Amino acid sequence: MNHWVDMLRSHYNWCLNDRLTQYAQQFIMGEYCDIRTKAEACPLTCFVSKNGATGEPWKASNLDKKGNPVNPRRNAGMIQDAALPDLKKARPWFAGIDSTALQQNIKRLDTAYKNFFDGRGFPKFKNRSNFTSFTVTMGIKVQKNKIYLPKLGWMKFYNSRPIPIGFTIKAATIRKRQDGWYISLRIEDKTIPDYVAKPLIEVKSVIGCDLGLTKLVHLSDNHQIDNPRFATNKKTKRALKIRQRRVSRKVKGSANRKKAATNVGRIHQKIVDKRQAYQWKVANIIVSRNVDAIAIENLNVSGMMRRCKVKVDSSTGRFLSNGQSRKKALNRSIADASWSDLTLKIEYLAAKQGKVVVKVNPKHSSQECRKCGHVDKSNRDGEKFICVKCGHIEHADIGAAKTIRDRALNMVRGDGSET
């Protein structure tokens, strides 16, 4: 499995480089006409180019109603997928990997490009730290505490959750972590209907959630959920400091340094496991409320963690203090809270119960007076809220949760509030 991960990472990087080369040749360097064939051509160094090694991007498939062949244009993923037999002939060691693992590897790159066109980051080349898994979709068998994977054979595993009767295995994702290998099975039962969320017209009650750092979540029903700070508490910070110091004292490239680095990774894995378990617990607490919808802040977490702008003295040209050293601790606390993951878990559990999740614009939610509507930065002093105009007093974060709840109700009722 280690060998498979290394080869699949190489295959992923090759496919990404192939698409980047094709884009450069077609849109940056320009196309040219072959003198002999008088056809539009591109350099043959690229697999997905129009006249590259994979052949034409147009493929004859089904017939239309009139009996004429329909020629849909194949995208880069389909072309690279069709080139897998050629890859195995040119690189025989790839034949030892299950074909579905190679196909899912290309789909993984397709998903990365789709995320980019949806507004996320551009696909990046993978290294050993961020490419540690692969997926197979056929030939998977489970018998008690043993599992069969194609071209890997039978192996023992801890069957933490037996597969219910009627479900079939659709895919298996094998992932390498610091303390061993983990496998996740995707199962399906087509007889079970899909979860249907309640229409917005039927929403009668809403609970507002204000995400924070002192408390992880403040609810509009005056309930507060603690933030354990798994990665930023004193005990964990001291343990990480000691383990990382041990790594720095070892000789680079030595076996002892790798062992020390593994111990650091185990601490990080323990932190992640604790955080995940706690977030599922918190999500269950929120979703189990007797309401029809859950209102959550639509936070731009990546923007909140962005570095401060550089300040330069106009007369001397020297850099001035911009507060980045103080913001570093805030960024660590935000990353430790992991608001985005918590929001995804709430959405998942809410969908299973047929509830609606409404994302609300949180602008000035903790600075707006709920009595007179006055918005002022000086209204809030830590967790205290005292309106400078009417003197209204309340808990700042719980008031913000109630404001988020009211904004969600306005959206549900069609008052035209912005999301």
C-alpha cells in the first residue's frame, strides 16, 4: 500500500503537469499548422493536446433518434482515463495497481479543477505529506474482521461498524495515518429514500448560532458550548514544544529523527481525533433542538486568517509594525476552533433530520443593539454589550446569536435580507 501511494502520487502529479502543459501550448504558446498534413497540431509532449498521443478528443458513442452518431467532446479527465492502457504498457509497474484506483486518481484531479472553477484554490502538486490515500471501487469483500481489496488480497482489520443488511459496498478509501492504515467504506441501499429538507415556507422556528473562541458556540436560547482548545491549551502546547525540540536535536536524515517526527505527528493526530469527536457531539446538541431551521454565520475564515497588510514608512522606507505577531496567536485559535468543519457537520446532521441550515451575513451582529438598532463599535466591550445610545445591556455573543436568528427569520419570510 505504501508503494501504491507513492506511484499514485507520481501519477497525479504527472496528470496535473500534463494539463498545465496542454493549457500553455494551446492558449499561451499558441497552436500551429502541420505543413505535411495541413492540420491544426500541438507539440506531442502533452497527452491531452488535440492531436496528442491519446488521439482525437472527439469520440463516437451513441446514436441519436435519426441514427446519426453523437460525438461528444471528451474532457481532459476522459482523455487521460482512456490513456491508462498506454500508460501501463509504457510503465509496466503501474499494472500492479488496481485499475479503479488509477481511475479514481484522475477523478480526484477532476474534482480539484471543479473546486477551482467554483472559486477555490488552484490544484497543487502533491507530496508525501498531503497525498496519503487512494480509493478502489470494485472487488471489495468483507467477512467479519477480514476485508479483501483487489490486487492486495485479504487482510485483517478492526470492523468497528458492521454493514447493515441490504447495503452494498460502493467504494473503499484506504488512508495512511501516523499510527497505521485506516479504511472507510462507502455503502448504498437504493431502497432507502433520500433525505428531503423542509421547505422554507414551512419553517416556523429558528435557532441562531454565534461561533466564537471563548465559547465555541453561543445559541439564541441562552445556551453556551465550551471551547476545549485541543491544540492551544497549555498542556498540549508544552508537549508539542518538547517533542518538536527533540526532532530539531536529531541528525537530519537519521532514523532517530524520523521516529521523533512520527511522535510529533501522533500528537497532532490525537488532537484531530479529539476535535472531530467533540464537534460531532456539539453538532448533535445543536441539531437536536426542537426547531425547524438552524441559522449559522456565513464566515470567511480564510479571510479572517489572512496576514496583515504591510506598513511602510513613507519617509524612510522601513517596515513598520503591523500587528502580525499578535495576530498569529489569534489565527492559531481560529484554526483550533475549526468553524468550517463544525458547520459541515451541522449541515450533515440537519439534512438527516430534514431540517434547514440558513447561512446569514454576520456583519455587525455583535455591535447592533437589539432594542434600538444602533450600530457602534463601542457598544461591545469583550463579552459585555452596553448600547451607547439607549443603554441596553446584555451578553454580547448571545445577543449576536439572537440577531442571527432574527435575520434568518427575515430571510425565510422573504424580507430580502442578504445572505
